[in-house]
Amino acid sequence: MADFQTRTYGASAGLAIDEGLRAHMNKVYGTMSVGMLVTAAAAWAISGLAVTTVPGSAEAVQISSTAYLTGLGEALYMSPLKWVIMFLPLVMVFGFSAMVPRLSAAAAQLFFYVFAVAMGLSLSSIFLIYTGGSIASTFLATSASFAGLSLYGYTTKRDLSGFGSFLMMGVIGLLVASLVNLWLGSGALAFAISFIGVLLFAGLTVYDTQAIKVNYIQHARGGDAAWLEKSAIMGALTLYLDFINLFTFLLQFLGQRNE
């Protein structure tokens, strides 16, 4: 897999694969971008319903000098429901991976957008913690970083397949450390998790982009349109998760907290 040239199939076949690859990657990035917009809209809308500037009662929970949680906000962020919201996207990812071979391309795409809404619900609390300006600036910084990393993964001739198991082991370790720190509440550990998280998901962005490209090239001559359609959706989900995780870890460094 060291050489990703498609011309080895012959001039006409190679050109067809190159054109198909460009269309495939456009589908991946397009689906991912729509998913990001759905997530952002869901997070913003839900946070707007969860916060008010006028307390509904004397017992209303104050989260800043001018903001209070509504009844919905208290249910989402202060009741046991918060654990469901926190882990729902993770459960959906595992479920999607198990079901995708049996789903049609249309059903897989619908599931992806439902997942994007669930992720928006899970991320809505960042609007309570960080200022809107710092969220926007971190999103732009993440977008620029992601674009550069993904471009490198797409264009490099270096075989990155050997890094996959190392990166996934790192993600599992990061997940375990994050769960442990939910109870420990260690600031030093949180900083270390954020720093390692940025590095891991930067690496995964490069690795996953190349993997999507190579996967397409290896299967393109089979002509299975349904498989290629679902492969584009799975690729979009993979890069979407890389972007979201890169954004959330960077936000912990760059985000300015509400007063």
C-alpha cells in the first residue's frame, strides 16, 4: 500500500478511478459538513431553550451573573438525564457500525444526521460554559487545522496504515482517563487529557483521510455503487468525529469561560 497511484490499472481505468475518487471525497466532505451544520444548529437551539435571563422562581439555578437555567436546562444538565445525553453519541456510534452492513445508503445517511442531532444535544452545554466568541474562534481554528491535516493525509505518499492501531489504543486510553477524571476532577489530569487529545485526533485526521482514499481505490473496480455510497457516509462519520473531538479538546485550551 506504499504506492497509491491509480494509473496501475491502465490509463482509462486510472482516469475513471481518479474521477470517482474526487467525487467520493466530495461526498465525504459534503456529508460531514452538513452533519456539522446540523450539530451546531441543534447545540445552539437547545442551549437557547435551556437558559434564560429571567429566573422562573426563587430556586432557579444561576449559572452566570445574568443567566439562569430553565426547567429544561435543569433536566438536561443537572438531573441523571445528563449521563444519558453524555453517552448517547458513543452508544449510537457503536450501534451504527454494527448496523451499517444491513442498512440502505439512504437509511445510513438518515442515521448519520440523527446522530448529528444527538451530538448537538451532548455539546449544547458548551454555550453555558464558554463565550460565544471563543466558541466561534475555536471553531475557525479547528477548521483551518483540520483542513491542513486532511489535505496532508490525502496527498502524502507515505503509508500511514501502521499508525492505526497505535492511535486507536491512544483513544481508548484517553477515554478511560476521561471517565476516571469525571470522579477525580483533577485539573492537571484534565489538562494532560486535552493536550494528548489534540495530538491524537490531529493524527487520526491524517490517518483516516488516507484510509478513506485507499479504501475507495481498493474497492472502486468492483463497481458496487451501494457499498461506495455507504462507504462515503462512514467516511463522513469518521472525519466528523475527528473534527468534533479536535474542536472540544482545543476549546478547553482556547475557550474563554462565561463570567
